[in-house]
Amino acid sequence: MAEDPSNGVKEFWAEIPRADEDFLGTIRDWKNVQIATDDETVWLKGFTEEQAISSDIQQLPNFILYELRDGLLFKKEALVPSKKMRTALLWSPIDKALRLTFPASNNNYFGIGEKVEVRLKPGNEEHAVMALLSIIEEIKESIPLLPKFKLEKLEWTVIDDKALFLGTPLLSLPGKTYWIRDCHLLPAGFDFEFKNLSSLLQQQYNKESDKWLLWNENGTYLSLKKENFRPLSVSSFRLTEKTKEWI
């Protein structure tokens, strides 16, 4: 008789105290995961094997992962079960069950029931960089030497003593690079800790999509009107340098 291939598929469950429910925002976009609650515990199921070993859940506080076998829940590599499978639970997709709401008059915090600080963390995916922030004093001798065709595809604006260039291909100049998610300019190599915040932040602070939100690694941002960006040229750069608009 042929062996049933489904016998080799592992089914994972997990539990976390309701007091730590806010931390589940880091995996809210795992739409395959189901969630249910009882008086003191949040239950989860439906993890893939890749998700079950990911750093996203390993860093969750008081999070216990189980493998379901014959109606019993086993901790990782355990030979004896820890408890029986819970029944009579009302399951929902995690992205529907964990609703994000915006607390009033707070520019840096967004909540899952209560307030959660907006943080950036090193990302696992590579993204093409689309913006460059350079100190004007460090690049003022280089810009006039660049060929016109390298400049004409870029837009730029001045932020204090810095120039922010936007477009591709970027110039080979010293500075800090950024990639684009929605209308966010995120530091290269970083992403939102809660990835689903990207669109929600836009809804809250950039409904008309007429701004760029320039982020720092510490979770603060600067709002820049798109209308203030202008085509890059040697003449526009020299005019800015001459009038010292960045001081």
C-alpha cells in the first residue's frame, strides 16, 4: 500500500499569555496562522515548518511552540506530551483578529489594543536603494563634475546641511541610502518591525500621498512635501550653494 504523504506533514500549535498579546504584531502578516483565546491564553495554529523555526517567533516573550500529534501537544523534541489539544475554541485569521488602531495625538506610537512603539529593525530582504542623503559640504566639489545625463533623472531637496537625492541610478557619492516602501523612505537594510504598519502610517499621516516620510533607525521620521523636490542640475545645485539655503 502506498504511504500517505500527508503523514509527514507536521502541525504546529502555540500559546502565549494574553498579557503578551501585543507582541504578536510582529507576525500579524502571517495570514495562514489562526488565533483563538480563552481566559488567560492566546492560542495559535497553522504555522509552516519555516515559520516554526523563524527568529520572529523565537524572540516572542513567553511563547511556547508545540507539535500536535494524535491530539496531544508536544514541546520541541519532547518525547512526552505537555498537554492535550484544546477544543471548543473559536479560530480566526491572525491578521483579522489583531486589529491595529491609532491612539490620538501621538506621532510615534500605534496600538494593538494598547500602544506599541513604532520601531525599525534589520530586514531579511534586499531592496534596491532609491534615495541618497549626503552632506552638502562633502559633495559640493563633485556635483559640477558629473555628466548631465547622470543628474537629469534625479530629483532633490535640501534638509538643513544635507541634500536628499531621489531616483535611479543614484550618484556614487558618500552618504546614507534609503529604499522605498509605499511613500516611506527607509534606511537601507531596515524595515518596520510590524510590516503592516507601512500602509496604516500612510493612511494616518499621508492620505494624499503628497509627502515622503524619511525614517531614522530609531523610529523617528521627517515629513517632506513632494512638491519641494526639484530636478537636479549643476545650476540648481550651484544656486543652492550660493544662497546657502541649507544654513
